[in-house]
Amino acid sequence: MAAVFLVTLYEYSPLFYIALVSVCFLVTSALVLGWFGLGVPVILRNSEETESSTRVLKKRMRQVKNPFGLEVTNPAAASVTRGVTLTPDCLEDCVLTCYWGCNVQKLHEALQKHVYCFRIKTPQALEDALYNEYLYKQQYLQSIKKNDKAEKYCQLPEDAQVVDFGPVPRARYPLVALLTLADEEDREIYDIIAMVAVVHVPDESYRLSCRILYQYLLLAQGQYHDLKQLFMSANSPTPSCSDTFPGESSTDRGLLEKAGLAGDEPELQEENSKDCVVCQNGPVNWVLLPCRHTCLCDGCIRYFQQCPMCRQFVQESFPLCSKKEQDEDESTRV
């Protein structure tokens, strides 16, 4: 019976081709709309299927205590000739060592040596890894006591006769500050054993305001991490580059970008609120990667595959604190 039907369709060729095209259209539509459960574009599927099959991966985090903290005091007054004032804030006794005119290539080679060859636990270890490729070293003989926020003044000597570090791209960083643990027993307790901070200092070539460009945390296991800024809203807005350095003009910002020294900044102006940017109710708790926007609460994170701030696809995410820590914080406030 089927053979007779097919022969009849073949004899009336228009009907045969119409039926064949119709079947192909139905199969293609089923594949595109996901009727067969195959991988299809997320935007064409309903919200329940999206939530169950394409949920953003939660990045597995490991809590590590960072004993080091460093900031530039009064950056507007800092320069190569006048020096820089640094304020360490450490959880344990630490040693601060400053290197002026550190070779860029040698510094990054030293970080790689920390991973593959030997651990940079002391200033001497860093100097060996740098092959002494720096212009001047300034080390404070007395260790910095824990929780002591005393200002440390760092300046090139007059006989160095250095007024600038050349045009961009530069072969030397103006200033590299190294923080290491003073007590050898503390190095066995903490996972983070040293911090390297690259500081831009204004000179005659580039009068951009002083700032910390990069911060690297060196771990005892042989890894190092580049600290990056999180973009988040706050009731009291966190200072951006323009807020922290009011004397910086748009021209300065352009020079920073040209030199590759401008830090990443969110393209959109964020609202001054600690609430979730979507529901405006829950507290912000989730960091989205790789854009690093911190703008969603625990309830809204499951509904987004793209960042609501910049529309970049989210590859991973992690919470700032657990539900238990949030409850303890709320009870403390009450």
C-alpha cells in the first residue's frame, strides 16, 4: 500500500516534492526549537529549560587570609624628585623594601621563577631573581609591626640624578614595593608569603598621578595571583581613578591608556546602592567573571547568563560570603 502511495506521489511530482519539503521543514523546526532536547541557542528556549540546562558554573573558592596591605598616601604630592609616602597595613610583622627603576622584564621573570625555581620569601630572594636589575634599593631596617599604619617615606637619593624613566613603553618600572613576613614562623602559617606592588610615580616625562598599577600575591606553594578590582555599587561610592586623583585630566587618562597602565573601569555608571541592580531588594553578593561586576543577589544570580551591567557572557561566578556569614552579619547589626 505504501509503495503504491509513493509511486502515485512520484507520478504527480509536484506533490512529492511538496511533501518532501514539508517534512524537512518540520524536522528543521523541531531541531531549532529544541523539541528533541538537543543543544540549541538559549534565547529560543523557555526559562525553565534555561535554568536547568545552562546555569552559570559556580567557581570553587578557597579562603585565604592575606596578611599584606599597602596604599599610597597623598598621591597628588608624590613624584620622582619629591618621593612617595607609602602606608602599609599588615596583620603580622613585615619588612618593606622599595626598588626604584626595576627592570620590567626581570621582574616578570622573577615572578615566573617563584613558580618554577625557588620561592621569593625574602628581599634577598627577589634581588637574586632580578639579578640586581634596579637602580636603587631602600629597605627599612625596623620591621613594620602588625596593625601599625605608620607612613613610610621612600625617595631616590639626590646623587642618583634620575628625573624620569624614559618614554613609553618603558624598560623600567618607577617603583616596586615588596612586603615580606618578618618572622620565619609566620611563613609556615600563611599561604601568602609576599606581596609585590608596582607603583607609577610621576616624573618629567609623564606627570600622571601616583597610583598602584599592579599587585601580585606570592603563595608558599609556588603560585602568584594578580589582584584585580571588583566593580560594585555602594551607598558611599568607591573612589574611581578620577575621584582619587582630581588633578588628572582626560589627556592624562589617554596617556595612561596609550601606555597600557590604565586600570579597567566599568563603562557604565553604576547606581550608588548596595542592593541588587535587578530586584533592588536583596544585598549584592555575587561576582561575575570575567567582567568582575558585582551586582547580583543570591536570588537573581540563577536567571542570568549575561552580566546585566555590561552584557558580557558570564563564564563563572562566586559569592562574596556564604549564607551563614550573611545571617551572622545581619544578626550583628541588629
